[in-house]
Amino acid sequence: MRKRSEEAQAKNERVEAALKDYRDGVYNSINAAAKAHGVNEATVRGRVKGGKTRAEANEAKQLLSRGEERALVQWILDVSKAGYPPRKSLVRQMAEEIRQARVSKINDGGIILVEYSPIGEQWVDRFIGRHESLRTMFARRIDASRMKETTVDAVVRWLNVVQDVMKEFKVDRKDVYNMDESGFAIGSTQGACVVIDARIRSQFQAQPGRQEWVTVVECIGGDGSAIDPLVIFRGANFNTEWLPAPKLRPKGWKYSVSNKGWTSDVHGLEWLTRCFEPETREKAGGGYRILILDGHSSHVTLNFLVHCRQHKIVLLRLIPHTSHLCQPLDVGLFAPLKQALSSELQPLIQTEVSRIRKSEWLMAFVRARKVAFSSSNVFGGWRGAGLLPFNPEKVLRNIEIPPPSTETHQTLPPPNSPTHESLDPALFNSSLLTSSPLNAEAFRKTASALRAEVEQKKVLATPVRQLIPRLATTTERLHAENSILRTRLKAATDVLAARKEQKKGARVSLKGQLILTADEALEAAKLAAEEKKKRAKKGGKRGRKRKAQEVESESEDNSSRLGSDPILPPEILECAVVQSR
């Protein structure tokens, strides 16, 4: 698609150059000008007589007219310069808005006179191929330590350990689980394939910026299931304002806070006792369960290990720096989750808001998790990790990761528009109509000159005849630009309206209960409000705010805490299996 478009563009440029040289008198004949530029003489002669280019001739077959496409291209270039390059889905959506704006006064709520079929999935690719100023990009990153320290022997040894433990404790795949935390920076999104201005080398995408850290604890089962997550916000107290609206609020989710938004030893133990063990107990039917996790310090505390031993939970600890290959959550779930979350947040970021609220982020996360945590993705995570079913080749073939190929994109200058010496170029120059914003004073003079030519009732000169279709194209472009502006204004207005409807929440002191459900948080806020009213009636003074329960043993580095934990002996830390009968 791109190669054919570049060849057509180059040929059209040669034809335009031949036209210019012939009209400027560089060559005395059309044939000489065509030969000099290596193009067909009949093509140049047809263009001299007012013929159309191939793109102009096929315009009627396109979903958008040339003017509408120019407006869409200009919008992409503008938002790219501002650091908000749109994704393909947003480009397709904006094209739909431009088409629907044509019939906004024809169709109404009662009757639809004109209806367009939906734009196809491949239309955006063809649209990008028609415009040399646009291209797509996508980047993938991976930590260098994960590439260097992952060996074939280590991975094979790990997979064999999992199989041996399943056989030894007679654990079925439905009772094998993988747990891990994933951090999210509110205000940041994941890089994605976007449409940009090919003439600008910058590949940066603007976003509100990292505001606060949120940690989500997830756990999936070998039977394709997933238990309800634990969401840990940054804060001293939990605020009910952070919860989604009641109709969007998922049941069973747990919420907590920490002073930096990270997990901790206390959070890990609370998740084990209040989330994992109760939700998986009945399915196990009194048998053993296997819990696969990484070496984070919150997973190997003494209390964590004791609770697992008392409840027949076998811990399998991943080999360091192999989670991207051997952990099902990393292999099949977290990547699509973050991609879906970025897609859910993108319409909000496109409004150029300066800050994303926690409630807005959580609502986007709820929708993204519903998409990403499908049973097929869960099965794919286990399958990709080579565990269920047992298939080491699935992992071993990914250890050697080739470096990403670098491709250079050569940008071509826009074609030169032919100038006309027979009339004043200052009045009938095509650049007048393609300028953005439109030069109103120059346009007024051109319109007056055009009316004067038409009123004379004579054969119109070539520059005037060529200006008339350009005027129609410019009208379509301005109409499309107006449609784009209305769409962006509506998106920004919807965000502001949603923020106004969000009720102010109440802070809830945890007071010994670290993890709360949404209902528990709302009930605690209700009791606190009633208590406040009682104190106000009694005329008592407002007491000093009490500090929330502090979360101890906070850790940002996953590995630094392991070697310094004085409670655990080295032989436990080095074992892959932490369980005995």
C-alpha cells in the first residue's frame, strides 16, 4: 500500500513539474516537457486541457471527499504536534463523525433518510497510504536484565519443578493459581500505534503526567478463572469519592490504601487471608492448592508462610528475572490489560485534561479488566508460560529475543501546484484555499474577482475554471473541520459534565481494618456522618483528626528486601517450593 502510493505520488509530481515548465515557457511543446520529465505526453496534454489526476477522478468512490480528507489530515497533524497523536480507532471514529455531519439536518430522531454503512477496518490504512504526511509507529520495550539473565537451564528446571509438585500433592489444574501485583501510574498510558505527522521526527505522546501510583493485586486459576482484585490507592484514608457509580461498581472487589500506593507485607498477608484463601477453599474440596508468585518481600514473610502451611497452600516461587516468560499473568494478562486501560483512558486524555481523577481511572480500569481478563486470555497465559499444558518449547523459543528492526521513513515534499501567468497569481493561487487558517481578506478579494469574471458571461480562463472546484473542495474541508471541532468540544463537555455529577466523597479511617469492600467503605462513611451529626447536636468541640493506621514494611524494590529479612533462613529463600506435608 505504501509503495504503490509513493510511486503514484512521484509520478504525479513529475507531471506537475512538466505542466509548470510548459506553462512557464521552459519548453515550447507539451511533448518536449513530457519527455524531459519522463512522463506520458498524453497525460500532460490531458492535464493542460483541464483533466483530473487519478486521485481526483476516483474521489467519488472514496468515503470522504478530498476536502474532508484534508481536514482530517490537518486535525491529525495538529494533535500530533500537541503531543496527542490519535489511534487508528479514533481516526475512524472522527471520519464517521465527518460523514454523519453531512446529513445532520436531513436525518432526525424520527426518520433516517440517508444512512452510511460503517467504515471498514482497513480504511484507515488506505487513508494513511494516500497521504505522505502520515505514518504509523509502534514501539516495544523490555528490561535488559530479563534478556541477559534468563537461561534455558533455569527455565527447564522451573517447569519441571511445577510438574513434580503437582504430581506429588495431587493437585488438579483448577487448583493451580498465579498471583502478582501490577502498578499503574494515574495520568500515564502505554505506548500504542498512533497516526502522526510523518514530517515531524518526534515520537512523543502528551499525557496528563504521572500523578499517583496505584497497585492492583491479581490472581488467576488454571481453569480460566480469576478471583476479585485488590486495588491499593495512595493515601492515608480511603475516600468513597474514588468508587465508581453504583451501576458500574463491580461486586466483590477489595480496596485499600498505603502512603505511597505500593503493596507491603501487611497488604500481602491481608490479601492471602481475606481474598485468596476464602475464595479458593471450596473449589479445592479440602485438597492442596498451588500458588505461583514472584520473590517480592511481601510474599515470603513468616506469617505469610505459616498461613499457607496451615491451609494446604503450596508456594512456588519464580526464578528471578523470568516472570516475563514463566508467569502466566505477565505472559497473557497484564499486557492486554494495560493496552485496554490505555484505550479506555485515551478519549479522556484527548480532551487535554490536566489531571485524571481516581474515580475516572478506576471506572476505566473496571471496563479494561472486563475486556482483558477473559477466559481465553487466562488460558493463553498458562499456555504461553509452558505450564498448563506442560510444553517447555512455548517458553524456550522466546528466550532469544531479536533486536527490533529500525526502518527509516523518507518524507517527500508536497507536490507543487501549477502557477498561472495569464491572471494575477495573488488572486487565483491555489495556496490561498489550502492555507490554514484561511486568509479571510485574500479570500474576499478572490471571491470579488471571481464574481466579476462570471458576470461578464464569457468563456472563463483556465485559472478561474480551476479555482471553482477548489472552492468546492475548500467548502467541504471547512465543513469537516467544523465537524471535528464540534466532536472535540462534545468530548470535553462530557468529561466536565461527568465530573460535576461525581458527588463529593467522605474520608474513611481504616481503624484496624486494612482492606474494605465498596459496601463496607460506604457504610463506614455513613456511620461517620451520623456520629458527626450527634457531636454537632451535643455542641461538643471537634476533636483532632486521628492518624490512619500506618502501613509498615513498605518496599519499592522487590529484591533488596529478600536478602535482608532476618526472620527467614537462607535455605527457605533459595527454595522454589515452600511447603511440607
